Amino acid sequence: EKFHANIKDIVKIEVGKNIPVAAGLAGGSADGAAVITGLCRLWHIDWRECMDLAKMLGSDVPFSLLSQNGFFAALATGTGTDLEIVSPTDAKVIIYNGGYPVSTKEVYENWTEKDSHPSSCKDFLNASSLAEKTKYMGNDLDFPACRCFEKVSTDLNLLKSLADNA
């Protein structure tokens, strides 16, 4: 409707999901961004013109839209929709899924100011080495996720002990 108010074409969209639902990996947001990207390509619209639309759909949709269009790192502020493109950090990560759903909405509803990580993302970005960057790593959603879902706490403690002993 935004770009074709009098559109008579019908676009049929089927989305195949490969990311588990409620895994905290922005699966639904990536799907929404993929639809936006596909329609932009179909209608020859610059995807950047759809960032406001992406923000309306969800906090992770704008970053998903960026990443699907060649930008793989961004500093997110506000509700996560205000993005500043940055250089990616060269590091290996492990993505773990415990096989149980975690409600993003519930985690955010249980977040308090006390859950904020003390360092800033700018400190992380300005650190010169990966070893120095690790001092600034943290996730403000760890504490509310652990409060809401006991299994998250158990799994995080296990993963931290494995990392400490690696």
C-alpha cells in the first residue's frame, strides 16, 4: 500500500522457516525483512526506503533488513530500531538453542534498569583486540530471561563453565 496504492497485482508469499520459533534469533523478524527485501526487488524500490516500515513491524526487523542487504554489523539504540552501521568484529561464536521456547515479549516485560550491562557498545567497538573487546561483552536480557525461564539460567551457567574451561 505504501508504494502501490492502486496496485492490482497479487503477490503470493510463502515463507519457509528454518529458525526455531521463540529461539531469540530474530527468525520472524528475518522473515518480515525477507518479504520487504523481495518486494523491493520485485518493484525496483531501494530497500532503504522501507526502513520506517521495518521499524513498525518489530525491533529486530530493521537490522534483519540491513543484514539481508549486505550490512552485517550495526550499533542498535533505543528500542533496537535506531541503527548505526559499524565494522563487524572478526570472531567465532557459538549459537546455542536449548530446544525450548523463550518469549521475547515476556523477557522484555521483565527487564529493569538494574539489568543494564555497565559498559557501552562504543567501548566494545573502540577496543583494539578481541581479548580487549570481551571485557565489554554482555547481554542486558540475560537477567530477565533467567528470571522468567529457569532453564535459561541453567544453560547459561553450563555454557559459561565450558567457556571458562576451554
